[in-house]
Amino acid sequence: MKYLLGIDQGTTQTTAVIVNEFGEMIEKNSAQLPARFPQAGWVEQDPADIVRTVKEACAPLLDKYDISAVGFDNQGETFVVWDKDSGEAVTPAIVWQDTRGESVCKALASHIDPDLLRQKTGLLLDSYFSAPKLKWVFENYPDLRKKAHEGKLKFGTTETWVIWSLTKGRLHITDPSTASRTLLFDMNKFQWDDDLLKLFDVPRSMLPEVKPSAGYIGDVDFGNGKPLPLHALLVDQQAALFGQACFNAGEMKCSFGTGSFLLMNIGDKPRLSDNGLLTTVGWNFNGHTAYAFDGGIFVTGSAVQWLRDNLKLIPDSASSNDSANRSTDSGVVVVPALQGLAAPHWRTDVRGAMFGLNRSTSSDDIVRATLDGIACRVYEVVTAMSQDLGKAPPHLKVDGGPSGNPYLMQMIADLLNLEVRVSAALEATAIGIANLAGVSALGTSFAELSANWKSEITYLPKTSQEERGKKLAQWNKAVNAVKVFHG
């Protein structure tokens, strides 16, 4: 039996999985990754912790299996800057959730053509992405800017930083899907863009080489002194898209966690959204190119945690299912915009709200309305993707913790009038990057991976068109109200 190692370097933990040649997970191990919040809007991690968690997650697996190839996915926009000679980080890892780049975006807004920026990158000018925060670093630490322009510093997202560290500077690499999250990369030409580098004051010398998403990259020692062949690199959400076997245009997945991240495969040609979505590189290697529509929802699991920890309405997250089913008042509406409204609204200034409260409103009603609000946000993004593509997806594949909530999954199926398939694989992201390594190293076909994909449970729509319309009308009124309230 041949085995693959998949490493998912996520925001809250690093997970390593062993997958067999049939795409089945055999074993997994995780290491928690702490974050710090030095001031409002700032989110950081210790770069050394990122390397440490990769080693810790892999450690129990390395000597136990005969590993043929490794795949490595990453957080996406999170980045580190380090000294080229010493290999020591000179910045913290500045996490994708960090908003310190907002001032840069405001200053640049009048100097760019947003349509041209979207045509090149598929993205918006937003602090979510790496480049505005990197420019902020240079503006606030001029000595680092000077060193960068003298060729003394290197830049990288989390996989780039870890691989550089583990190879002692021998490999400084990334892939097109990750590069496409920086605001520095032309997604049409698959290369760093000189105009964008000038706009954000980034010297080309500090950027990694962009390698194909799959193919032999080099040998990396993940901690046991026995280098393994690295064969695949992707952003975590693209790895989940691959892990969910969404290989055809129109197929899509939603990964639930702290937020919800929806990606739809749109085929081998980029197209721009007319409905508030991003366009991103899915993967690019050896004649296989996929682009994707990207719709992020910042609050999902964190809204349930808010019900549990802040409002004390439920004892644990799983209890939200029973609580919602006990609700008797469907007139309560919650807009769970605890960190603003991302796609397709892009109103980060908006905050959450409750509507329709009365003397008989219970905790169950508020819990139910919060889950309904999460489902409505998923409805909005899937609908935007369907409108852009010109057709509805055949079904929605889902994974992640909240996909285990039957009430929430049934409500999503009802609102979308679409079949919702919950993945049997709990670690779709790590399995996805391992499977991509298998495509490269073992010659596994897309058809084989599609045949091996399994759902744990399927939800079919049950509600009437009238009830669906009533629920969505309530939601639209509530969203419009919070937008007006926040100007």
C-alpha cells in the first residue's frame, strides 16, 4: 500500500493526515496554533509556532508509514517577512483576519482602477489580502522597507515560510492559488505583476518562485531526518474544493468553521463576478487549470460560539440543533454580522442585529433565528454564484463542524431548493491536498477521486415555495435595515 501525507496549515491548528492510494484517510494528528490580538483589528501568530505545529502534527506519522509524497496547504493571505541570511522572522505572521491594511487601502483607492485590479487579480482592494498589510509594514517600519529593497528580506505565506525554514533556505516557493490571494499576482498570466508590485512598493526580489500546484517540487525534512518528496501546494479552501472532488465547472463546496467559505469551480478560463464575488485560481498544473468564484462569510461557527459563551443561551454548540427545533416564534430574525457582511455585500462596517423581539421571545427563538441567519448568508452566496455562472449547481457539498448540525443543513437545503451533501471525510482540506500529491506522484486520476468521494448524509429540500419566499423576504428586510442603520 502506498501512502500520502497531507498537511493542512490552518488558522487555528495544523492537521496532518495519512491517506492511502484510494484517497481514504488512515490516521490524523493535529497541533493547536495560538494567535494574539495586540490591539483592535490586529491578529498575529508567532512564525516559530507555525513551523513548530507543522512538525508536531507530522511527528507521529512520519516513521509509521512509507510515505510516497507530501501535499501542503496553507491559510491563504497570512504572511511572514524574514531575513534572507539568518532565516529569522522580522515580522509576526500577520493573519488574513487582520485589518491593519485598511489605511493603505483608503489611501490607494483614488489611485487605482478597481476594474483593472479585478481583471488582473480577481480581487478587491481590501485589507483581507496580503499586499496592503505588507505595504503597511513598510510604511510603519522604514528600516524593513530599506532592507527589503536592498534584497535582504524574503516574503512568504505560511507554506512558503515553513518550507524555507525546513529546507534552510533551499526552497522559496509558492503556487498560483496562493499567489492569487496576495493582490500582487496576475491570475491570467500566472506571474507576479510589475504594476502591482510598484503600487504596493514590493521588490520582486523578496517574492517566492511560483511553482505549479502539483508536480515534484523538492525534498523536505518534516522533522525526522528523512526528507520526503513534496508534490502539491494549494490554499486551504482550494484544497477543500479538490478534496470534495469539485472538478467540473458549476460544482461547488462550502467549508464551515469559524466562518463559511464557498468556492465554485468555474472552469479553465477566468471570469469576473457581477454579484459581489471574488475570482481566484483553483489550481494550475500540467494542463489542468481551474478558476473559482470565492464567497467568504466571516461568521458561522463563531455565531454559535457567541450564543454559547456570550449570551449563555446554550450549554454547547451541538445543543443549538435541539434548541432551534424547539422554537415556536418564526418572526424573530437575526443578522449574524458580528464581523461585518462579506460576500456578496462587502460591508465590513455593518454589525449584527435582532428583529421581531416580543415578550414571549425565548432563547430557543434567538438560537433558531441565528441558525436561519447563517443559512440565509449561505443562500446569498450560492445564489450570487448561480447568477454569475448562469445556472444553479447540481448540489452543494459541505464539510466542517457546523455541517453536523441537522437543523442548519436542512434549512440551507430548503432555502436553496437544492440537495446538500455532507462529506463523509471530516478532513476534506487535508485529504484534498494529499490527493493532489497523489495525482502528481502516483498518477491518480480525477475520475478515481470522484468515484471515491462519499457523503455521510444528504439533505433534500422539504419546504414549500411560499414558506421559502416568506423566510427570504424577512431576511432581505433585516439586511437592508442594518445597512441603513450603519449608513
